[in-house]
Amino acid sequence: MTMNSPLWGAELDHIRLDSGNPGALAAFYRDAFAMADDSLDDGSRLLRGPDRRLIIGAGTAGEQPYSAFRFPDSGRLQAFKNHLTAQGVNLMPSPTPLFGQDAFAVADPDGRQMVFGLPSPAHQTGDSGPQGHPPGRLQHVVVATADLAPMMAFYEDTLSFVATDHVLRDEDDGSQTLTAIFYRSTPEHHSFAMFLSDAPRPDHHAYEVSCWNDIRDWADHMSDLHIKLWWGPGRHGPGNNLFFMVEDPDGYKVEISAELENMDDSAPTRQWPHTERSLNLWGPGWMRA
């Protein structure tokens, strides 16, 4: 069933973060996550390292206006575009300078853009940027929303993300409230997720490393820069991954993750209770709602 998803094989390529002080934010990511800092023609900044890159631009601090997913080839991209067109989805011009001319964007119910395309010849992915640091592949992005129902319909029915895990809160009347959903577009547990919160907002993005020793080495690197760990180290329930998080200067959260679970293509959606233990098997949880 999963392999029939027209989105299958799409991977997170980059995101954009906005800031009232984009220069300072770019310097933080340059140093904390070992990335080169280059200027783009539109005045934004491109931060890039091996298998990781993001764009930082001027705007409201802490906003994350779009996430960009790359397809394996042009045929898969066109098939996905045809799938959306057949549904009558409004396709918008791509806002990212890193994708080629065939790229396009769609807006979710909260107004955030999801971009789909292929890297342009001038901006190929790979081992670009500083070397000599532990791996850190850009792997997933997470948002918060005040209304999960329309977001679920959009990401599942329209975009064809595959639901991996649901988190459910028991209510006093015996009912349950869905508080989080994790979605995959490859065998990895999630490339996108969303949490119920009091308002729509960015949540975090994550860099996947190879093992526990990489977690240690990135944490030591943060310590050398006097950057405190905001949450963790710990182990998530959904995804079973090791992690820690830090905050950037605008208060946006960034995760270093290792050993993210891989799922069978046809694995059914699982359920987790809305508890601290689900969010962190080792200790305190970040409870969004």
C-alpha cells in the first residue's frame, strides 16, 4: 500500500527559517551545525554542510515558511504533480532558489508551504561545506497546529504522506484526542510530523547521525561553543531514536537524532499514549498540548 503513494521516495532537502536578525541566526547555524554560510541572489543566506542545508531570510523571528522535499527523478516529480492537479490542488510557484524550474509549492491549511522539486544544477546536494565533523543529514521537520483534522486530511489524502504513529490523549469523558501524528515518505519512521498545540507554529527540524557516539560528539561540539542542551539526551517512543535538542537565538528548536526506526512499507499505523514516557523513554517530555 505504501509504495502506491505518489509521494513515496521524496526526502526533505531543506527548509527556510526567517529572523529579524538573519545574519546572527546564520552565524549560529554556521558554527553550531558546521555549515558554510553563503549569500543568495535574493539576499537570503544558504547554510550548507554534508547532506544538510537550510535557507535563512529576513522576516518574523522563529517563522519557518516552507519545507522543500526532493524527488528521486523528474518522472516521479511529474507523476506527483499530475496527482495533485487531478485533485484540483492549487499549485503555486516555488519559493526556493535551490530547486529547478519544474518545482512547485502548495499551501497547507495553516498557510505553510510545502515545496516539491529537484535540486537545480547550481545547487546540488551532497558533501558540500565543512568537513571533519560527525555526520548530520537533514532528515525531518515538525510543525504545531491548533486543528489537526484539516491538516490530517491535507497531508494524508492530498499529499499522500503515510501515517506511522498516532499519539492519543485520554479525556475525562472516556474519549480520546489525537495530539500528534508522525508521517513517512520513505522507509524512515518520519520525514514530517505535527503536534496539537494552542496555535499554528514551527516546532523543530532534525539532523540524523549514525550512532550514539555521534550524539556525544555533537553534544561536545555544542559544549565547546557554550550552547546548552535544551532537552535530552533521551530516546523517543515513536521512532525509537536517540536525541538531544538545542535552541537557536530565535527560540526555534533543533534536534540531533540517531538510530531512527525504519518501517516496513505496509506497516500499519501504531498508537501511543499521550504521556511524557512516549515522548522520552528516559526522562522528562516536551508536552506541546
